[in-house]
Amino acid sequence: MAPFKLAVIGAGPSAFYVASRLLSRVQQPMQIHMYDRLWAPHGLVRYGVAPDHPEVKNCVHKFDEAAADPRFRFFGNVNVGTTPTSPIPHNLHLPIQSLLSNYTHLLYATGCTLPTLHPALPPTPYCIPALDFVHWYTEHPSNPAPPPLDKLSHVTLIGNGNVSLDIARMLLASPADLAKYDIPEAVMAVLMRSTVKHVSIVARRGPLEAAFTVKELRELINLPGASMVPIDPALLTPPPETRLSRQQTRMLALLRQGSVQVPGSTPKSWSLDFFRSPTGLAPVPPSPSSPPTSTSTPTSTSTSTPHLTLALAHTALDPATLRAISTGETSLLPTDLVIPSLGFHADPTASFYDPALGHLRTLAGRIVRPVGATLRNTYASGWAAMGARGVIASTMMDAYSVADTILGDVASMSISNTESGETASTTTSTTTVLEGAEDGQWQLSQAPPEAPPAEIAEGLARGAVTTYADWKAVDAEEVARGAALGKERERMGWEAARAFLAGRRG
């Protein structure tokens, strides 16, 4: 077997599934080093999954198995890139060239880390991306500010995917029901002070095009203490010629049934406002006499005057394209906070990013240059390669496919080296300019050193880089602290985790 030392950038599900597949299928000596700018591993499993969905996190047991292999190492709090800038200020910077000179293969599993914004809704104190809200309640190292829930009565979500329903559930559920889950105490304190009474979920298309799953909808419909505003039956009656999928049939049945709680009988409420598209958002001066102007969203439970006016265009489906088009009608929705939840895209500054795709350019898992040639021994998997879509199961299948591609390339290299009379022990050059290299600068090592890059060794020595053993120690401590509070775990942020680890080493 040719020398095989793989650097993986990213430590979410895709990265771990690739590593797991490689480690299980290769018995020969090899190394897999995984890097992430987050100090804790597992990516969206830790920092994206809704706290009241603990069963989704069971995949970490498989990740633990992969990390237990002596051929695997994890290095957290490391930002790999061409520039030292990072959205997380305490990251250690690792130049991409340090990876190229230390590894034979490179995998991007960097995901889609930026929110897709609505052109009519730029971020302001009144309009925060859903990703910021999720990162707040999962204590992401980017450390977004907590939303002022104690000053709000009405929140509007733009987009009707599962993330929107997760946020709606967090806002509408009783804090007492949430307290047992993996929610930091500081977040729980904000939720307990919340004055939110109604959540509007705005979508530019109709019920048949809804992006949320039946499971997520059912959870919201069954939520104690909150009721759904009934939907116009005409919206729930598809055209006669429409052939419904099983998912659509079940979705319509749930929406016709409505919430378990009788509308108007609960302290909180929510609505699905279909066929509406935002066109603008403006603050309005407080005015007790300002009446609500939306006919679809009740505000009778509100105890405060809305601070904003959200302008909405009414839409309909174009029969030919099924895209939302304006009908010419408009309405205004008084609200206090707008949270766009329109998906995610990869970092545009990343190498090999394709703005037309919103993610990295790949072909069968291999990175592709703008001219169309693939880069030898350079790969991408998961959302970094296919965009922000699918669930963990689909991510796993994609990761396994990319791992098989890598294994095939390694086997081909071994055969090629054998036929040319070369072996790992007789290779003398340390690097090779790869096929399709950009300006001759993209080089991976043919005879990499055993150790990680020097920057990592230095970061480990001063406690700026975390290992998987560090994570397992923090993991156990978080669970223990949570048990003392009667909950799943009590999370640590970076400073707390670093102090805890320093105490263990000290």
C-alpha cells in the first residue's frame, strides 16, 4: 500500500463517517488527522440538533468507535486556511500549506457554515439569522448574543424547514418541559423570562411544498400550552389532478386536524402563513392604538405593541415551474423580531467554492478546478460537496461513497507504484505537483512525516488545541454536571472547557 496519511478539515458527521469507513476497511498502517475550528467534535450533532431531539445524537457512539482507533487523531480549535482570520477569535491558525506538506491526501468536510440571507431582510438587531439563534441555544463557540425574548411578544420565522419548526418549538414550549434537555442554564434563564406569545411561520409557497417533515409538524401540533391558528381549508385542498406523495398526504391530514390544543385556549399560539414573501422590514414607533393588519395571525394574546412592520407580497404557484410568483396583493404583519431560516451555504472564501452551487465543486467526491480538471488526492464530502440538504442518514451514505473513492485511488496509486518499481520505502521525493494543480501551488506530500504539523505540536503544548481525549473528559464532566441539575448535560463553553482541562493536566 502506498503511503496514506489523510488530513480531514471538519469534524462533523460526514468527516467521521468517512474516517470510520476508511479505518474499518484498511488494516494496514495509515493515519487520519481530523481538524476543526470548533474545540469540540461532531459539528451539527452538537451545535445544530434541537435539544429536545437527543435520539438524533446517537450517531456519536459510532464516531467514538472511530476515534478509539490508534490511527486516528482529532485536533480541535484549529482554523485551517490561507489567511489567519477566523470567526472564532481563540482559534489557532494553521496555513493550508502546512497540511499539504504533511499529508498525502486531503478531505474537505467543512459543511455549509453560513446562513442564506433574504435580499429584503438584511441582518439587524430586529432581524437575526436562524443560525445565530440555533448557535445561541447550543452555546456555539461563535458566541452570538442572546435574543431579547423578555421584550418580545411576536416572532416571525421566514421559511418552513425543520430549523424553523425547531426554533418555534423552543419559543413555544414550556421552560419546565425543556429543562431536562441539553440546554445551557444561561439559555434556560432567557427562555424562562420570555414573553413571546405568538410565532408566525411564513412561507412563499403552499402546504404541498412545505420543507418540514411530518415528524416535526406533529411535534409542534402536539405541543402543550400552544395552539395552531386554523388554516383556510381551501389551501389544504389540492387540485383534482394532483398526485400526492405519502408525505404530502400525511402532511395535509395533520394540517386539517390542527393542533391538539383548541385554538384560542392556550397562552401561546402559532400560525403557518403560506403564500407570503417578505419585501421589507421597518421599525415603527410604539403606538398603543396600532391595530394588527394581518388577517392570518391573531395578536389578541399580545401584551405589548409590535416594534416592526413586515411587508409581505402575496404569492401563488406558477403551474409550469411550481415557483412562487407575486399576485400583486400585499399585506403588513406587525411583529417584534424576524428570523429568516432559508438554508445555508459554504464559505465563499473557501478554495474551490462555486458561487453558482453554494458549495465546493466536486465530481464523484473529488475536488474540481474551475477549468474542469480534478485535483488528485483532494476530496470533499457531506454538505461541503453537495450543499445543505438531507439528513444524517443521507450524509452517511455520501460519506461512505467518498471513502470508497479515496480507497480506490489509494489502491490505484499502489498498483502504479508497483508497476513502476516504486514502493513506499523507495520513494525519495517529498512532494509532487498534482494533476490539475492551480498555478503549480497545490502540492501534497508523497512521504509525509509521522507527526502532525509543527503548529499543532506547539498548540497542544500550550493547551490551545484540543484532542479527542480532551473532548471525552469534557463530555463526561458535562454529563456529570447535568445529572446534578437533573438534566441531560450542562455544556461548557471554550473558556470553561479550557480551564477544566488545564486543571486536569495541572
